[in-house]
Amino acid sequence: MEARQTWRFSRQLATIMSATLLLSGLAVAQVAPVELATVERRAIVETLRLSGSLTSPYTSSLSPDVEGRLVSIKVDAGDRVKQGDILFKLDDELARLELAQATAAEHEAEADLADARRRVIEVRKLVTEKTFPESEARSLEALVTRNQAILERRRAERAYAAATLERHALKAPFNGVIAERGADLGERVDTDSRVLLLVAIDRLQLDLRVPQQYFQRVKSGTEVSLTFDALPGETIAARVSQVVPVSDPDARTFLVRAQVNNPAARLTPGMSVRAVVRIGTDRQAEVVPRDALIRYPDGRIIVWVAMVDGDQYVVEERQVKTGLTFDGSVEIVEGLTAGERVVIRGNEALRQGQQVRITG
């Protein structure tokens, strides 16, 4: 009988211990791991999402300034060039001969002028001694003036010949890439022939059509974030450089232009762009990360606020009213104050007053 009672007592004690462990495990399980973020008061930015394409600020169809035969083409399609690089040359043999002829004529005119001046000096001495007629002296002075004019004309002819010779080689007017080559060695080209097409790519421009209601708010210097299909996962920062104050009456838009630096030539004209224009609102409000919000089908939006309860944290449900969304954050119009801490991870199955454990 005593052994039977001892066995029954042991069994009850085991049942009580099992229940205690189970309740303890449930209590531990109810302490949810969460990550928190602090409610901040920040400047509110409205983001406007637009699309566009890149264009080059300079695209030049390069033709020679004089007619001639191509004797050298130093570039081909796809080559990068710098401003001042020689791109092609024409046969300049005749131009060099003309320059030599003009230079010789200039030297001849200089000699004639020097001789006429010397004779005038000598004649003036004779006129002073009354051994040479004044009229003849004036004729020699007129000859000096005429020779001076001839020299000036010869110098202009030499400069023209030198400039013509220089135009037999064409230099790059700006940094860029050769997009097209339209002639080959030996061909005869003239001023209407497009030998090369040069496109600037170091700095590209983006034209955006912005709805007219933003005309007073988009200004030079407004921030723009750009993403490209060709650069997945990467965002490039730019700024508005120009606002064109002429709207399109049909589309109800106006033109905004942004400059895009492209020193590594990873971008090219014609690429499609997704742009986010960051428009300041001149006001501040409370802001939380977007992950803090839980939206219900009935339209309610709530966040879980972590409150200190002794040496523990418990959560409280708080209904909020939201405003603008930007940079992964949401403006809170009503429901939160700066400095409060909200749950941004682990908030899917929380209950009112539940104890939580901070993990991040």
C-alpha cells in the first residue's frame, strides 16, 4: 500500500514538473525577437518618378574646311579622342608651295620697303642742301607708303596661305568618341563631305518632362537619382542644371535638364533612364522606415511601439496617419512623436502588451 502511494506521488510530481517546464517554454516563446528604429523628425521630400533618355551635349559632323584628297585618317568608329587631337589630313603639297610663294613675296616686299626708306633718308639730306628737288623727294615718300601697303598685303597673303595649309588637318573640337566614319584613304572630299561623326560622352545630359504643377518647385540644383537597366542595382546622383520656362500645352509639362557625369564611359547616349526627382517641401515631420508599417485591408495603418516596462520591453499597437514616402521612409502625420522606438523586424505576429527582445 505504501509503495503504491509513493509511486502515485512520484507520478504527480513528474506531471507538475512537466507542466512547469511547458509553461516556462511558452513564456520564453512569447518573448519575440525584434529590431527597432527610432522615430526621427526630418525635412520632408516629395519624390517624383519620371523616365527619359540620355543625350550628348555635343554631336558634330566633321567635314574638312577645304577640298582635297584624304591621305591620313588616324581614328575609326569607337575610338576615344581628346580635344586638339588630329583626326585626319588632306594632301597639302600645293598648299605648302603656295605658302612658300607667299613667304617669298613677303620678304621681297620687306626689302623694297627698306630700300625706299633708305632712299628717302638720303634724298632729304640733299633737299636740305638744296641740291635735290622737293617734288622728287615727296614722290619717294609716296613710294614708301605704297611699299608699306604692298608689304601689308603680302603679309596677309602669307597668313592666308598658312591658315589654308593648317586647314588640311582637322583637329577634334572636344573630347568624345568617334561614332561614325564616312570616308576612306584616297577619297576626294569637300566641305559638304561628312568624314567623321564625333559625340561627346564625358558629360551627358538628361531631358525630363515634368508636370507643370511642379514648375515653381523644381529649380537648378534640385537632386535627381538615376537608375539604368545597363547598371543594375546602382544609382547615380545628378542635379538639375537647367529649367526651361516653356511648357508643352498639349502634354502640360515643362522641360528639365540634368547633367550626368560619365568619366568612365559606362553610359552612352540613347540609354533609357528612370529618374527620381527629389523636391523639397520646406517642412519637417516625424519619419519612420517603411518596414515599420502594417497595413490592413480595411485601410488601417498601424505600427508597434516598443515601451520600457521595468527592465523589459513590451509593445503597444499605435494607429498612424501617413504622408509622403521617400528614400525608404514614410512621413507620419499623426500617431507618433520623435524619439519613440518602433518595430521594423519581427512585427508580423505581435500582440498588445507582448514582451519583446531587441536583436538589432
